[in-house]
Amino acid sequence: MAANAPPPPPKKDLVADWQRLARVFIRPEDDDSRATLIKYMERILFGLHDFLKRHVGITEARSLRELSQNYMRTDISEEPEKKLADVIACLINETAPHAVNVASPYFVGHMTSAIPFFMVHLKTIVAALNQNVVKLETSKVVSVIEKQVIAKIHRLIYDFEEDFYLAHVQNTETTLGVFTEGGTTANLTALWVARNAKFAAKNEFSGIENQGIAAAYQAYGVDRCVILASRLVHYSLRKSAGILGIGNNNVIPVDTDKNHRIDINALEQTISRIRSESPKTCILAAVGIAGATETGTVDPLGPMADVCRRHNIHFHVDAAWGGPTLLSEKYKHLLAGIEKSDSVTIDGHKQFYMPMSCGMVYFRDPELLDVIEYHANYVNRRGSVDLGIKSLSGSREANSLILDSALKIMGSQGYALLIDHGIQTAAAFADEIKSRPDFELVTRPVLNILTYRYCPQKIQQALKRENQDRRCSLNSEINRVNRDLQRLQREAGYSFVSRTTLQGDPACGENLVVLRAVIMNPMTDMKILREILDEQQNIAARFCAPDLPAV
Amino acid sequence: MAANAPPPPPKKDLVADWQRLARVFIRPEDDDSRATLIKYMERILFGLHDFLKRHVGITEARSLRELSQNYMRTDISEEPEKKLADVIACLINETAPHAVNVASPYFVGHMTSAIPFFMVHLKTIVAALNQNVVKLETSKVVSVIEKQVIAKIHRLIYDFEEDFYLAHVQNTETTLGVFTEGGTTANLTALWVARNAKFAAKNEFSGIENQGIAAAYQAYGVDRCVILASRLVHYSLRKSAGILGIGNNNVIPVDTDKNHRIDINALEQTISRIRSESPKTCILAAVGIAGATETGTVDPLGPMADVCRRHNIHFHVDAAWGGPTLLSEKYKHLLAGIEKSDSVTIDGHKQFYMPMSCGMVYFRDPELLDVIEYHANYVNRRGSVDLGIKSLSGSREANSLILDSALKIMGSQGYALLIDHGIQTAAAFADEIKSRPDFELVTRPVLNILTYRYCPQKIQQALKRENQDRRCSLNSEINRVNRDLQRLQREAGYSFVSRTTLQGDPACGENLVVLRAVIMNPMTDMKILREILDEQQNIAARFCAPDLPAV
């Protein structure tokens, strides 16, 4: 090749530039730099949890306001500010201590936790390969692997016959699911697809994606779309309805039963009420929750699916949190009915223990995603196998490689161990809370999330016997104590439990403030959870409880 | 802490599980595994470009169909399939060879290219810290740094006074921009904000985000929204209009001038025509392009901004590609007028040379993003500094740490070297193409993208003298040759130039097929580009040209 090409004339300015570019592009500046980088990378890659414990501070008490003062400069310096190794050293020694050690087993407040050390290796490889799965020309086999791992998870959810998967796993015309940035864009994609499928082209009307909502409603004689979901639905569903032009007010909350699951009778009644109130209201979708963000509860997915099928409503399941429970033989029954859904959201960066950020959405019907198809001249051409044709995202990293490798490394049993540990430890934690007179369990864990509050036994008893005014006022005091308690514990920096609010007695006009624990870190055990409760008890006794009214 | 807590009773099954969990969670299984991992990680982190050259194949000729056959299994194995080190070795030795070496200097077809080796180190650190910037409680200082780097890029674009930035850089009430997954979600966010700002709450109407498009149009007496952009606008703008319920048909293409820039007179005329045709059509936004995906051209941003301001139209600039040109003192004038825009998209994974995937969107008015504000009980509470309050994304990785560090390592001058190299090399490449009788330059590079086609001189001359029928038929033949040529070169695996289509003679009813080169890899020099042309010439001479009609 190119045997006949003359050698290029040397370009003086480019050569001069080249050396400088090469310095930052290709390798560390010098042996010292290299040694520094090797030291840190080895610690991170082969001693991840020790590294995080040593370098990443939840023990850091400096206030946000103080911290912010160090980050006020907004000019970009012309010359490099520091040598590469110094920037990295600074990141590790000056930034990390003020970040949050989400991997600490004492950090049980959110759905972000420790990840297996090998996930960092996998992310490193994905970054190094820098494939862009929007199109085959920048990913090739990686697009093929993505289709395979999507089929694996689809099968975990829907469990169709082998023939179905052989027909679709590498089919370039059909799509079983897509990777997204996270649960929000996964839920958005599901509702986008449901919207477009409902308002498909007919007669003169070329479809909602083409002509927009106003024209679609007119073509179909509709003046409003609604989406039904329990009060506990994640706020991304409201956001999605807002983005899609449906309006977030049109996410209609359906009452829950005493176990915080959607009430099937209430769902049926809501459908009847809406249908009888206006024939021009379209019920676009219903959303079932498999692992509510705030309580970890699971809606009755089977009965919801049956209701939806009877009424021709797209049934989406938000299993962003709970989805991987399907990998546990012991607990997968908790998600029974998910296989009857039309679409399912599952996050990779939650219970698949992948690094931030990775979501996914799956569709029962491999052709349903056709309603969001886009083409361009330079990529995603008709007939190509480019994954970007049916996807909210454009350019996108190959998170699928991480999930595919992780499934091979862990096996479903490996993930099941993590899932089972979380569920069993949460149950034990609930028992511990119930056994302590100063605490009240608010929501029993179904999966691995529970809520409780500090509420001394005497006040628990008073709440049972007092009249409504007094009850409301006591609850209000207890809310204040729990708010303070959560903040003081977070600021002390040893451990972290989050807080949220749940529906309280409507007569009080104030919700219940509760503490929320998410047990996903396999290093979180009962010894640690007892310590967390002890600390809360101590804080409350010293700072919060003395102001409580006598009862 | 926890001095009074009794030691937990040993839990037999959890202890038994623990060892297994620890095995995959904490560290490599054994010394052999560790040694294997160290070997690969060292190659990746400290010899990235050699590693990619050696392991990642663009020389791989196996067809997609053949490859796919190896990725048909869709069951998730119960037991781990392989030891960790074997999975990683397999990823590197069996997967990578069939991926695409986008870092090769011979890969000049797309906007995905080589990245500086240190970017992989930074991505590794970000994955290890696993911060979630949706909320302060899982990111702390990282949220503060994100605000700072956003202010730096805002300043690069809008260049307001120091006082403005001191007031906003760490202001928890205002927002200068947001990180997104990529350019598509950045453009979507910009139009979402424009839509919501236009249809704000008034009287009984609580706003479009709340009540949806149908109610909004009614409240404002509108029956259609349109977005104006040149024919070269990226397809993500049409997709965004589709998602937002505006309808992708309502992205109205405006004619371009002979330099592929939007024609300002045509823009004015389109506005007048729409306004006179229907007072109920709302012109929501106009989009200027700073680095068109297909030609690299830049719209006349200043004049566009003036037109938009006069007509009260949101002016968005899609600078996903061209944005970082602002870092070059020599070439930033090419984007003059961008500072008059209302919002700007810039991608991190393009000319900031970050790994996949990172986009950003900036807003002139720090309060404009208030129209997409969302809250939840457990995070993003009113008054909190959580970055997730005004963002399309929910959970999200800390790509801001990578950009912030890269700016410090490179300085604006370091980036300017890359930008300048691309623009200058593209200009030299254009000269080379013009000097070769078998090629025709189709679009002259403004930034670092150009298009050309194989078209022997005799045919070029014939195209000038022949009648229209003959011209169309010749062009059609040349289109075929260029399609084949591009495919054959890609399949040969030495180098990669992409292809797209540009508007041809309307009378022919067929667009122009062109070859497209994107010069962003600093290792791509004129020697390599000449080799690529030589190879094309050889391929054409052997396989494509013999069928060309005699002229």
C-alpha cells in the first residue's frame, strides 16, 4: 500500500507542535511521573476498598460553604497548571477526602454503594477501547455483544422460548432493549415508545413523532393523556411525562394499600372514573414499581398487568432497583408478573453493581421500538445494524461490555449472593429496630430497603391514646427530631442513613419524616447496623430528645 | 461509638457467603490472577496507543454475520463462567481484535478518535470513586467542582465580567449549564428549556411542563410550534422535537448558501412566511451549527443571533463538535457570535478528547433552567444544592472531574495545539485532494472536516459540458463508485474514511455521495492522508473505475 506515495515534506510547525502534543497524548512526561501514576493506579485497581477507606472521606466535617470558597476561579489557565502526576495526586489527596465514601459499609442511605473492584478494571478497558456504540463503524463486535447481553437480560425478565431468542438475539431488524444513561432516560424511553405506539400514523396523520402532540390528539379525538402509577412512583416518571409533552400533572397517583403497594381496586376505579369522566382522555400507560425508591416495596405486578391488558394500556415496570432480584432463585418470586409487562426499566449502576452511570429498558415486543426509529445520512442508514437507530442516545459508551463481563465473572449465583444478603440483612435490621424501644419501624422491608424513625416508646404509646390535635403535634415534634438526627449523623461523618417523607395522617397536613436504609453493600452486616442505631440513639439522647414534650 | 452494642451472633450462612462474595468483591482470587490483571492494566494505562495498535483490530476482515454466530447464547450461566483474569484476558484477546481501533491515525472517518492516555487514568479514578452527582449526599466536593468547571466553559463561551462569575459559580440557586450523556441529550435539554420558557404559567394555566402541550397551545392560542435550522442540522434536533411533542416535521429546514452556511436572507424570509401564513404558529427556536456533522461548516452565528433577538426566538447553538475551537486564539474567530446565543451544546467526548460519553449544555441566563426544576422527597429537596434538581438525567457519573483535570493538564494552549493541528492538516489535505486529478474536493474545510469524492478528471470535465440527463447519469455512476470505494477500503481494514450524502442537483433526484474525513487525531499527518488517498486510488482503479462510462 502507498508504495508510490512520495515522503511528505517535513512541516516545521507541526513537528514542533508534535513533541508537545505527544508529551500529553502518549505517555507520562518522565520516570518520576510514571512512578507516581503507577503507585496510585495500583492502589486503586488492586486495593480499591482500602484505597477508598484511606482517601475518600465521609469523616470530613468541613462545610459546603467553606469548601466552595476554594472553587471560585473560573478562568481556564493558558499554560498547563500542573504536571499530569501532580493533577492526579491532587485529585486523590485534595479532592477525594472531600468526596463521599459511598463504598463504606456505614453508608446505607442511598442506592449508590460499593462496587466489586473488577468493575473499575472493566470501566478502564471500556474507556481505553473508546468504542462508540451508536454505529457499527465505531464498535463492530461490541455492538454484537451488546445485542447478546440485552437478549440475556430480556430472557431473565420474559423467559420466552429458545427459538424466540435465536430469532432475535442478532437480528438487525428487531430490538429487545436498549442501554441508556440511567433509570430516568430508561423510563423516558419506555413512555416515549408507548406514546408513539398509541398515536401511530393513520390516514392523513403521519404519526405523533412526525407531527407532534397537538396534531396527534386531533387525529385521534383525544384532548389529554394520562399515566397511572402509585404515589410512590419515582419522580423520573413525572419528569418523563413533562418532557414528552404529556404534562406531569397527568401522572395520576393511585392509592396504595397498607403495605405501600398499589391498590388494584383503586387502579380499576381510577380507570373507570377517567373513562366515565371524559371519553377524550387517553390512558396511555400504567407504571408498576419493582422496588420503590423510598420503601423498596413491589407493586402487585401480575394483577396490574391483567388490568392493563384488559383495558389496552401499556404496562411499564420500573424495576430500576429491584430488577436483579430475578437472579435470585430464593427471591425472584417477589417480582412475579413482571413477565407480563410491555416494558421494564433496570439500572446497571444499582443492583448490577456497575459503576455510574448505566440504565437499560426492555420491551416484550421486539418490534415496538420501531416507533422511535431515526436515520441520518452519515450513520444509522436504513438497513444498517447501527444501534443508534432506535435509541434516545446518540454517541454512547459500551457499558454493555461491563455488564456482559460481570455476568460471566459472577454468574447468576454470584449476584444472587448479593441480593440474598441484602434482603436477609434488611429483615434482620428490621427485627433489631423493632426490638429497640426508642425506634419505630415504619415500612417493613420486602426487598432490601426499609424506613424507620426515632420515636421513644413513651411517645409511641401516647400517639395511640391521644386525640388528633395532640397526635399531629407530637408527630410534628418527632419529625423535627428525625430531621435533626439524620443531619447530625451525616455531619459527624461516621455513617449515613438518608431521610425521606411518607404519607402521614391526612388530617395532620404534614407527612411523616422517616429514616431510610438501603442495604446493598455486602460489607454491611448487623454489627455495623447496630452501631449505626447506637449512634443515632446517642445523638438523639444528647441533642434532639431533650426538647421532646413530656408525655 | 457503639460501645454498648453487644457483638452480633455469628450468622452461619452469611459467613459462608461472605467468603465467596469477598472473593469477587475485594481482590483477585490468587496471585496468578493478580499478575495477569497487572500485566494488562499496565499495558493499557502506560502504553495505551501501543496496546490499541497491537490488540484492537481494524485489520480484522471477518464479516459481521460470521462474528454474530459466536454471540447467540442468551442464558446467563449460574456458576461463574470463568475466573476474573480469564474474562479480562478474553476481552482483550478475543473481543478487542474485532472491535474498531478508533485511535488509529488512519481512522479519519468519524468524530471518535484517539484520546490522551491520561483520560483513561481519569476515567478509572472517577469509576473508583463512583460518586453520583445527582445529589450532594453522594458527591459533596465533586458537585462543587462540577459547578466550577461549568462556569469555566460558560466563561469561555459568553465571557461575562468577573463579577458575574463570582456571583454564580457556586450559587446554589442558579445554573450556568449541565452535564449530559452526550450531544443528543444536550440539544434535547436546550429545546426542552426553550419550550418551557415559552409556555410558562399564566393565569389559570400552570405551565407546559405541568399541563402538557395540548393545554399549553390552548392557553397561548397556538396550534403549532416550529424550530428553524439549516438542512445540515444534526438529526438529534429532529429527534428532540419528536420527543418533546413538537413533532420532527416541525423542524423547518432553511436553505444554505454555497458555503453550506445557513442563508440569513432565507432565514428572515422563512420567519416572515411562517408569521404571515398563520399567527397561531409559534417559532420556538432557531438552531445555529458550529461545526456541522457532515461538512464541519459554521453558520453565521452573529447575524443569526441578531435575527432571533429581533423576533424573540430562542437561539441555540449546536457546537457539539466545534465548541472547543474557542480555546484556540488562532481560530476562535470562526465561532464569532456564539456569545450572543441563548444556549450552547458542547460535547466532552469530541474535541475535548474525553472518553465516551459526555455532553454539556450552557445557558446565557443562569435562571432559565428553573423551568425544568424537579424535586423529590428523598433527594433534590427545595433549597438543597443537589445538581439533579435541574437536569434531564437522574443518577449520573462525575465526568466533570475528568474535564476539570484535563483542562489543568493541557491548559488552553494544549487544547489549542490539537485544534490548530486539525484545522491546518485539513487545509493541507484539501490542497492535496485538489492537486490529484482523480479526486474532487466537495466541501472545503472550515474547521477540520472536509468532504470529497473520487471523480476522474475526464468525468469532472464531462460534468461541466454535458446536458442535464447525461450529468445526472454520470453523477449516479460516480455515486456508486464512491459507495463501493468507501466500503472496500473499510473492509480492507487499513484505513477508514466515512461517507455521507450532500444535496446534489435537485433535477437529478439523487444526492451526492461523498467521502468524509474528520481530522482530529494528532497522529494523523499528511503522510498518512496521502497513503489513504493512494489506497483509494488503487482500489478505484482495480475494482470500481473500470465500469465507469467512457467520456
